[in-house]
Amino acid sequence: MTGSRLGHPEGPRTRTSIENGHETIEILSSSDSDAELPGLEVSMDDNADDNVSMDDDAEYSEIAGGSSDWGMLTPSDDEDDTWTSEPGTEMLGTSDVEDEESEVEHRKPSSTVWLDPDVQSEISLRRRKLNRQLEVEQVEYVSGLPSYWPIPHVKTAYIVDLVDSKYDHLVKGQLLSADALIKNKDQDSWTGGTGAGARDSKPKFDIFTGEAIPCRRSHLQCAGYHACAKIDPKLLSFERYELDPSSLEAVVAAQIKSRNEEANSAEKIALIFWHVIHAHTCGARDDNGGHCTGQPIMKPRKTPTFHVGHYTCSIPDNVDETLLAKLFNNEILEGFSSAASCSRIIPAHIGGKAAKCRYPHNADGKPSPVIRHKCPASRVIYIPLDPKIRMACIVPNHGVAHNHPILPAIKPSREIKELFKRCIDAVGVIGATVQSVERAPSTPLLLEGMNPITSNPAFQNVRMKQDMIRDRKKHLFPNGTGIAADRRKPMAERYVHNIVCVSPNDGMLIFTFQPYLLNFIHEAKTLFIDTTFKRTAGDLKEIEMAMWLDSVQRARTIGRIYSDRADEAQYTTLFDEIQKLVKSITRKPLLLKRLSKAGTLICFNVDLELAQVLGIGNSFAVTNEPDHSKIPNNTPIAELVQFFVRGCYVHVKRGIEELRKHVTKEEFDRIHNFMYLKTPRDVEDFNVWIKTLNVKEVNDWWAHKVNNKWILPSVIQCLTKLTDEDWATTQSTTNIVESQHHWTNGRTGIKLSLLEAILTARKLDEDVANEIQTSLKSGVLRNPRNDTFNRMSRSIARNNAAYNKAKDTQERNDKLSSINEEIDMLTQAQKGTREQLKIAKALKKELSVSTGRTRGYRAESSSSGRVSSTPGIKAARKTAAVPYPMERSGSVASTLPQSTPVYDNTTTRPTLASQVTTDSAPASNTSVIDDIAIPFPDNDLSSFGPTDYLYEDIMLPSPLHPIHEFQQAQGAASSSDNMESILAASEEVFNSFFGLYGEEEAN
């Protein structure tokens, strides 16, 4: 029943219903009660006129699709699309509890297929009167917040419970309402009022708490979508009731196809470039300040007629200039097919920004327009006025479906944004990038083990994440991130205190100090100044000013200066500005103990950078009080700094290390320890000794120290002008500031932009300031084992470890050097041996070619199918196998090198004249047979010769060992003193050997 009407009290009771398009009036008996009429509308006002069916309200029917169960509604005057009851027709009072509604409600799992994996629902199929005007066929209880909502075929109320704390999102300090959360998560866009106006009616519902509570009523209309004029009609020709993912899949498939075909021809690429140049706005202005209204033109690259200030761009290499010229001449690109339909569908919440489709549709270069399409779907959301009741009731206009497909979920919800915001805050806003947030170890922990992209499709949108990071930075720095914004703060809250341009060299200096830390400068005995090159990526490099804080027993950077120059003028300005800022921030001047009566600072500890030392001297020379210091004001700077500058031993030794390869170990050790010379006479003796070495590199190194008069007094105590006590109580290295470089880089990163370097350092310095304040207030130190005793113990242990490591390294290097020398010697010997072998092989080849006639032979097969050598070849081998033919002509013997093995009848092994050879034999018979011919023994049987031993060394490793048979045959023949018998026995043995190994292997 879609409507009902009551007659006058004195007349008969009737009930009007509409079924199948026909209106039916039923006369009721007097016994029929209102409780039996589930569709009956009863006014709480006895003086009210007859209730009118919603069918009579044509204005509402146009908006809500003609449904007559919505009540008498007209637009309110105070808000567009906000609907309220006509005066005198308020009918949404609390309903009387009917018998059927008092029954226990039975719920069962719903058949609704939600597209969010974390959304489920239960349904109650019992008809339910939400109030006296609104009745639904079923109630569905939704757990979670869906991204898409169905349009039911029957009248349904969806109850959403948002009491979970994960839905508690604040906007400008106010808790986001339930309907705002629903609309924010919904990927469909909706327009309409919130129902919160003063003239909007507030119906009462008891479905939330069991008691009738006032609610506001938000009427919403689907905002539709935007699509290209050439959209494929198949993507839009349907009605969407259920959440069928097939429509989404069709859109995604069509978009993939469009992307694949977007630039698959020269014509399309030319059209895309044509769209690009027409999409850009020229920033040039005329004399009156008006914007350029011209159109793009195509000219050669070097044409000088382009106006200065107008937008220009080069034509990409893959753009066909001939096709582009046709477009400039208003010609149509022939052969271009525009039959392909488009797939560009844009949600309404961003569709208004797209007026034209940039896909190459038209051969004339004209873009296709993007058209807005309306959607008839609508719904009403009822929200309790009590903000503590985090629930909502959604009643869609059933039977009126969406006319567009499900679109990709590109809109990030508040829930997703809050989650990514937590990921940003966990990493740290300063210096955060999309990549650093996604790769941070904390991000998977916050996303339950998943990375952002897999946890939610909205995280695919890089632009969204970039915007969120930028918003977080704006929230953290409401006054902006620029230096000017920081300088507007009170002095105690500033970090960037000044920017100075150095006129002589066009340099720049940026001074950053944490005010609380800077106050400790008056407690410092030594200031450590050093430049670090890793933290910043640009020309401006960071100069750290550090000190040791005795009060909390820790090293601390108290100032950071960014400089793009390193000359004397730059450093002079730097220290002048430091003195001004120290006095301005701490209300006390920075003075040196040696120069001023009120001074507390003993010295600066620096490396050997000349410009820095001269800059310190130039700046602090004006603070000299001659009556106190006994130093004349006209003292040269190179002499003045000797009273308050100490050089770093580590930097000095680094320069000495390069001299190691030019001197002996004893000489190097003496040079390496020159800082510990006891008297000026020792220094003079050292000077004389350096000259006697007569090594240019050493002389140049020492000349640098002597010519810069401040260096030797800054590193040799007997030459310094500091007092013995001041020398003993100050450091000999810049290790404190060097350790601060490493400490800072590890906590802020390196290769940062200037802004990120300043912001990350500010956060770090403020954290340290808070730690120090806590330590001084509580008495609990960050490192209680950092007193002088423990630091000295650790220093000694480190030095001993370093010495032992260096000693081990030196011993290892000495051994390696000895081995390398031996390898060089053996390599040279190996080259000689190779030359001998080369000559021997050449001799062998010569002898083989000069052998006598070859006799016929009978082929003999072996077990492997090889063929044995012919007798003639065997005879030739016998002759060629004697590498040193002592009885032949002297011309042959004279070709041997002088390193030929020398032997006599008493030796057991031949010995090389130049070296002793090893008795190693080849590992296998294969390498022997491939490389060397097997020699026969010498003719002199009374003793061994060189070929005898060569034969033995070569053949013994082989598996056959024919040497044993040969020796037996040789012994038998020698007893008869018959040379023919000897040769016959030898031939028999080697015939057997050659028969097994074959001709090729035996050779």
C-alpha cells in the first residue's frame, strides 16, 4: 500500500490503496481498529485537516520519483534541496506500539553482496513502521561503512551503526556526523541538504534506541556522472539496482583498452600533442597587465621572432611534424579513424573540472566535450540529533535505480585519510615524501602487515598522498615553512635568526640557533667549528658549532650556519654575525678569555682551514682589551690567533699519511709524531732533519706548516701562546663536532634540500633542548657513564684497539709485500722457462721434419678404435724425442739458451743455473701427452742424463707406468753390452705404450 486516507470522524471509515496502477477504496467496519491497518497514517493533531496522499504532491514526485510514502514535503527557504513539512501537516510523531512490533525481531544473514570485504549485514523481513508516516518492508542492519549502496526493489531501511572509535574523525575540532561519514565513504556523489535548518522538521524514530528520539532528515539526490560525448553506449545502457561488480569490470576493461589504443598511431600522437599545447595557458601579459589570448603557432626552432615571455615548447621527437603542420593549417588528418568509442566516465565529485576529453577522437584536432549526466536515484538519511548516538537510517527510493555503472573507487574516504595521516606522523612530517612514508617500517605495522597499495585501492593515488603530506606540513607550520614566517615569531621561539648576503663575494649565510641551547655558549671552554658536506644537497653547506656541556655530560651542537662560500670574507662575516646574535639572544656578549676581562671562552678548535682561522681572528680582534691581554691591537692576525686557536691532531695526521710511501718506516714514525716535540730546540732540530731527507713531498708538507705561522703553535704545546692550564683543559681534536655530524646525519638524513635540512635540524635541536631541561630538572642524565673518568677509559681503549689494528694491518701488509716480491721473481723465472720450452718445441719440430724415409706400416687397431703409429714415424719420434742431442752438430746444440739444465754423472737431479726447480709432476697423463713428447733415455747407459729424469717425471704419474718395463729391459740389455739388444728392448716397451695410447695421445 503506497497511500491511505482517513475520512471524517462522523463518516464511514475508509481505506484507499493503489494496486497495479488502480486506486481502490475500501469501506471499513467499525470493528476495524487502527492497529489492524499497517499502512494507516494518523495525525497527532485532532484539529488537523484530512491527510493528503503524496501522490497529490507533484513537486516532490519530480524529485523523489513519485513515491507517495515520504510525507508532505516542500523545499525549505533557508537551504537548497532541504525538505520540511508544510505548516500544520507535521505527521511524524511517535507511533503507537503495535502487537506485531512488540514481537522479538528475528534477523538472518542478508543476501546483499557488498563490494567491501569488511562490510556485512543482517536482515529482518518483518514489516516495520519507523514512525506514523514511514513504513518499510524490511530492515537491514549493516556492519561497517560501505563504499557502494544498492537500490532495493522493495522498501528497505538500512541501519548503520558507527559507534566504533575508528569512525571518530574530527574536522576543525568537531566530530564528523554519521551522514557526513556515509556520504564521504560512498563512491557515488549525492547532493541535497542536511536537514539541520531551523525550519526543517525533526521526525522522531524509535528504531535507534527503542525510544522515540528526534532526528534530522537529509534528502539526497544522486549527482550522476560526467562522460565523454563519444562514450561507448554499452557502458551506460542499463539500470543498477544490486551491487553487481560486472558493470565495474566492464568499465575497467574498456579503460584498459582505451589506454592500449591511445597512442598506437602517428596520427594519435600528433593529436595528443596538439591537445597538450592548447591546454597550456600562456603566462605572458601585455602592457596593461592583461593575459595573453593568442593561439599556438609552429615555427622553426631558431626563429628569433618568438616574443619574450610567451610560452614555448619543443616538439617531441616522436611527433610527426608533417601531421602537426596539417592541424595548424586546419586540415583533417587523412587515414585517421575516429570510430573507436571512448571509455572516459568521471565521478561527479571531480567531473566538473573536466570540460573536454583529451583522448584523440577527432581527425580535425577538436576535443570531444565532457557531458554531465543526471541520475534519478535518491534516498533519505535519518540522523539522531543527539551527537552521542552514532547511528543512521538510510531509506533509498526503492524501484528507482542508478542509470550509470559502478565506477572505480578513486575517492579516498576519511577513514583512509586518517590512516595515512597516522603513517605520515609515524615517519615524521618534516622531510616526508610519499616514498619515505610507504617504505617506512612503521607503515606496515599501522596497516596490519600490508603495504598501502594493497591495503586499499585509494592508496594507488599518488596525488592524494602528496596532498595529504602537504596538508600535514601546513598543519604543523601554520605560519608557513618560509624563513620570513619564522622570523616573525618572538625571539625565544625563533630558529632561523638571520640571513646575510656577503657583498664582496656574493655569498649567503643563514643562521639557525635554538635559543635555549645557545645560552650554553657562555659555559663553553672550547668551541668546535667544522663544515659538513653530506646533509645538504645544494650549494649551501652546513657549519656546525658544537661544545661539551659539562653540566649534563654530553656533546651538543648549539648552532648551525649554512654557507655557500669558504673564503676569508665569508668567515669574517660569519663570526661577526655570531657575536651579534649571541648578544641579542642571550643578552651577553661572546668574549675570549685571553682577549677580554669578562671573557670565558678559551679557544676555538678547528681543522687546518686557513680562511676559517683568519676569519676568527679578524672578527675577534676588535674585542681585544690590551690592558688585560697585553696584546697590542696592531698584532698581525696570524700571530693573534695563536692565543686562542688549537688545531686538530686528526686532521694533521691525515696530511702526514700521504708521506708514508716516500720515506722509510722509521722516518715516517718520526714525522707522524712531530706534534709531541718537547722544546723549541727539538723543533729546530726536526726542521733541519726534514731538509736532510731531500724528499720533495716531505719538504712541501713541512713548508706549508712553517709558512702559515699559526699552524705549528696550534698543534705543538712548546710553541703555543696558550697557558699550560688552558692547553691541558682543552681538546686536541675536533672529534666532538665530527661525532655531532654523524649523529645528526643519522637522525635527519643526508642530501636534503635546504628547507628540509633546516626543519629536520630544528626538530632535532628542540628535542635535545627538552632532554637537557629534563636532565637539569630531574638530575637524571642521558648517559651517567659519560664523566671524565669513563670517557678517558674509553678513549684509551679505543686508541689501544686502533693501535693494535694498525699494527696487525702493517704486519699483514709487510707479508703481502714480501709475497708480491716473490711472485714477481717467480713470474720472471716462469717467463724464462716458457722461452726455453718454446725453443725446445721449435727444435723438436725441426728434427721431426728432417727424419729419414718412412717405411710402409701395417695398421693395428686398439680397443678404443685408435690406430697405432707406423714404424717409420716411431723411428722419427725416437730421434725427435732427444731434446738435447749432445753428439749432434754444434749448430743444433748452440741454439739452446744459457739456462739449459746443468748436470753431471754424480747428481741425482738436474739443477737450473738460475734457480732451483720443484719436483712436482703433472696431475694426469692427459696434460703430459697433450703438451710434451715422451723422450728416450740417453745412449750413455752408465749414468742418468737430463732426458732420463724428464722421462721419469712425466711418465710416473700415468696409470700405465711403462718405466718399470723399460728399466727391466734396459738392465737385461746392459748385461750383454749389445746396443742392438738395447734398442730392440726399448722399442718393444714403447710399441706397447703407443699401441694403448694411440698415435695422437702418445705424441
